[in-house]
Amino acid sequence: MQQQLTDIRERMIVALDFSTLDEVKKCIEPLQGHIRYVKVGMELAYAEGPAIVSFLKEKGLNVFLDLKVHDIPNTAKGAMRSLARLGADMVNVHAAGGVAMMAAAREGLEQGTAAGAARPLLIGVTMLTSTGLQTMNQELAIPGAVEDVVVHYARMTKQAGLDGVVASPLEVPMIKKAAGDAFVTVTPGIRPLGADQGDQTRITTPEQAFRLGSDYLVIGRAITGAKDPVGVWQSIVAAVEKDRS
């Protein structure tokens, strides 16, 4: 299911972390013609409902619907069957739900995809980039290193037949080694040089993320919260293209 992407802008996903359609319109209007891919998370999806996906698709944008499905296999299967009808280009589940749940979700997504249409990319969330070692070990009671758990989840995700995972860019080389170069990596925790770290702990710059092998980058507040979002976007693209030349 991995797409062949030649334009770096098709691989950078702008996170629309808003709660209203008006905020979305205000954000994407100046960025129209620049950005190609956006992410709709829980806050926006729950506030605006399925119509937000249709609105963004009508604007010519690819949509990553980030709802992190995590339930018993039968419920996950039904949820994905429903989500398949919305027209998103990428959806996800929590890898912590296990192989059976992820496989059921994939089956539901395939069942819900219209005949002749390509199903959305389905990826598994490994460990949230806001989760550090202390939180994972002490609060979640998961022993070991974060990287080892992420790689374990990536192997589970591949076993379930999914297309890839969400992880920190720092873990991408290990994931690719364990699951293969074609296994898609979607990486939040991206901060351009000088940007505020926010609530993320395992982060890199866009240039570093691509250098590490990330397939897609998710960038939010550094762009959407900027006084000049177009200028920030263009500077990120220029920095990445220079680094890759």
C-alpha cells in the first residue's frame, strides 16, 4: 500500500489541532496550494463529525484520520468498516490492542472500501511521542527501553498485515531493520530548529527525521500556530530540500 512519493510536500502532514471548522478554514486558507496532506485528530473529528473529512477532500487535500482505534477485535473491525466509507487516505489503531485486534481492523477496512478503490493506509501507533522511559516503566508498568517496545509493536503490526506504524523518528532505523524498508513510518514529534518542544519528548527536526528514514512527517503547532504559517512551511521545505540535495 505504500505510495511512491516524489514531492517532499506530499510526505509532510500538517496536524489540524483545532476544534471548529472555522478555525480549520482560517488555518488552511493561506496554506492552500502549499500543503498537500493534513491530519484530523480526535478533537476536530469529535467536534465536526465525518463532514470534516469531506470538506478537506473537496479542498484537494489528503487526510490522515488519527482516531487511534483500540477495542476488542470485533468492535475495531466494525469501526474500521465505517471509517473506510469516509474517504480518508490514512487511518490508525493502537498496536497495544494486539495482533488479533489489528488484523480484524484491517479486515474491516478492506470490507468497507468501495470496490475498485484503494483502501486507506492502515498504521499502528507504537508508543506516543509524549511518553518517556519513566512514564512507560513506572506508570504503564512496561519494562525495558522505549525503543525495544516500539520495535516489538512494529513487528506485531507487520504480522497483523498493516502498512506501517506511528513512531518517533529516532526509532525509524530500528523499525526499518526489523520490518523492512517498505514498512511505512509516520513520525510526529517534529520540531523545526528553534521551535518550542511542547508536550513531546522524543523529537527531531524535519531534516533529521527524513535522514533517519521517515516516510511521513507530522508537523502541527510549529506551522499552524505561527504568525506566518506559509513562511514557516516554505522554510521547512527549503531546509529539507537543501539537506537532501
